Amino acid sequence: MKSINLFLICFSLSTAYSQDLSNTKADGYKGIWFELNQKYEFGDKYSGALGTYTAKHVPLAIYAKEVDKTFFVYGGTTEGDQRHLLCMIGEFNHKTGMVSKPTVVYDKKGIDDPHDNPSLMIDDEGFIWVFISGRGKRRLGFKYKSNTPFNIDSFSQITEEEMTYPQPWNTEQGFFHFFTKYTGVRQLYFETSKDGVVWTNDKSLAAIPENEGEKSGHYQVSNTFENKTVGTFFNRHPNGDVDKRTDLYYVQSKDFGEKWTNINGLELPLPIVDLKSPAQAVDYAGLGKNVYLKDMGFDADGRPACLYIRSNGHDPGPKSTPYEWCVTKWDGTTWKTSVVTTSDHNYDMGSIYISKDTWQIVGPTEKGPQPWGVGGEIAIWKSTDKGETWTKQKTLTNNSTMSHSYIRRPVNFKAPFSFFWADGHSHTFSKSGLYFGDFNGDIWKLPYDMNSDYEKPLKVLK
């Protein structure tokens, strides 16, 4: 009987995966749940609600004023097999207050890994581009383009290529794309295009070995300033070991990737390979600290700032404490670092919002229902002195049964869709819902099940 049941299960799964769901509508907003299966005393290295994972997938949401809508991508799944990754896109209509049924841009056909989650870009004509992350050469990535401007009903594949952690930006000069290839372990690249169809060759950005002959590896977060300057903060993985990620570097380009400089304008040849490159902002290896990048932005003068967690190691639990939420910024003369608060996991993730007079951070900084796990309760932190000091403005979620994780900032955000995220159990497989909220403290849950093409999200009480 057991062998028959196993056959039926395998047949059912293979049948489901053979039915490609790409370019179909889903019946609600269901986030992916994932665990890495690297077990420690206090749980998996990371697991939980990872529908808006990773921090290296940027952007995940964009507000388009032309149609007064926020478009957003995420890693979704199906009701029947909640570990079947679907690369999804949804839209929130600010005029009606309704969300559409989400569209499956690409069906991962049995892959459950949210490293393959999508990123988003909108071009000057309103076409929506979805960059589907791959995983090295074993799973290639894709670029998809909407068939109609500002419309998510259907998409066409434009490219198939090696790319992980896509970070596409629409600049004044054209499309600029930061991404990762596994040419060392994790090395940084970029490419550019005028139309999204014809792209330059992949150009190596950073590949820093600690010692000659060793492997190199990096993670990065990026952004643009006034759609002209592209900048990226990145860390370093000694001998390619991601569990020892450390140091903080920054480089930028003001001419569409032709020339790269450090913050002081010193031109840097590519790829960056020197451990003590002038691009280095903080020497964390000398302090014995791990660095987990979260987000970055620019102030009104084009000075960059990076949000990250630094800790004493990769093990989850008290061994690696403190998990310090840090902001490193350029003040015009030097790099300055402030500590915002602490949480209880390296993979807690929030976003930084920088305006002229106020800096804010939204993230799961508060203790959640599953200690020492990814996510927690969400709080807003505020600085009125350009990131020098921080105070907690308000706690957004309380007494939750599930942990809230990976709070993401839409490009050109408009309330009430000021940030969005997913929830789920940090340690044990669970359903995962999707939410959005604003700085007034209002929260809405996207409908998990939908019977109509457009429905209003459920207002969650404060």
C-alpha cells in the first residue's frame, strides 16, 4: 500500500509540474515557505516566509504615477503544493483600493528555492520587466516583458542567461542591471541595454580574493540617484565562504558603467580585486564581524547610506549576538556608522527610507513569536539627524502568531503601499500571507483566496 501511495504522490506531482502555469492568473496571494536545511541548535540557518526574499533582489515593487498603481513581484506558490515556486506579479490600484488577481510570470516547475524569486523594472513606455533569478548555470535566469504597457496579464520571454540576484534599474541612459554569476563562488557583474533586448557583454565588477589563489565572493545591494548615478555597496566572502561574509565596500558610476569610482571620485579599474581597495568603507574583517546587507539609498545630496546587520557569526541563536542593525553613511568627509537597534537573527531584513529631513527604517526588529528565527514583529525607527541617532517611532505588529519577514520598499512608494512583506512560521512549515502598510501604522493583508478578478485587501486592525 505504501509503494502505491508513493507512486500516486509522485505521479500527481509530476503531472502538476508538467502543466506550465506561466501567463495564468492565480486565485490569491500565497507566499512561498522555505528552509535551507542547514540545522543548528537554535534552528535552520534560515527558514520561514521568504516570498519577498532576498535582500539582493531589487527592486520588488514600483509605484507608477502614470496609472496610479503599485506593481510588485514576489515568490508565490500553489494551494496544493505550497513549496512549488511561482514567480508572481500583482498590482494595487490606489484609486480603487483594490488588488488584481496575481499573474504567474514564470512557473519554476517544481523548484522550491526562493533564490529564484523575481525582480522588477518599468521602462519609459510603461512596459513591465520581470527579471527571473536563476541559480548559477544549473538554473538559468530569464528576462520577461509585459505584452502591454502597465498591464500584468501576459508576458513574453526576452532572454535566457546566467544571472542570480537581479537588480535592474531604469536610468536616463538606459537599462542598468547589477547581478551575480558563480564564476568564483559569487562574483558581481553588470550589463547595460538601450532597449532591453540587446545587452552588452557581462562585465565583471568585483572579485576580491583574500589571498592570492583563493576563491572570491560577494553580495551587494544597489540603487540609483536621480536616475543617473548607479551605486552599490557590497561585502566580501573570504575564500568564497558565505558564512564568513565581512567588510563593506562602495562604488558608483555616473556614466552608465563606463567609469567607476569610490566615494571620493577616485577612478577604479574593474574588476575590483584588491582587499584594501579604495572602495572599502569599513574594515569589518579586522573587527571579526559578519556583515548581512539589507538595503541602501541616497540623501538629497547624492550621498549613499547602507543598512545592514553585523554580528559575531553565522550560527543562529545567542552564539552570534549581538545582531546589530547598522547604517553606514557618507557624510561628505568620512564614512560614519550608527547602530539603530538589535534583533535576533542575521536574516531579519528591513528597508531604509531617506528623505530630506527624516530617515526611517521599517523592519522586524522586535521579538517575534518564534525566537531566534527569521523575522519578528515590525517596528518603524526614525532619525531626524541624517542617521546619526535613532529612536523607535512605533511598533506596527503585536502578538502575532507568525513572524513577519523581509519588509521591502517600493521605488517611488505611495501610501498606503509604502512597504510590503510576508509572514509565516520561522521554524516549521506553514502557510504564508502577504501584507502591505504605511507609516501611519495601517496594515492590509492581500487576499489569500480570490473569487473575483479584483478585490479589496483586508484591513488589519492596529
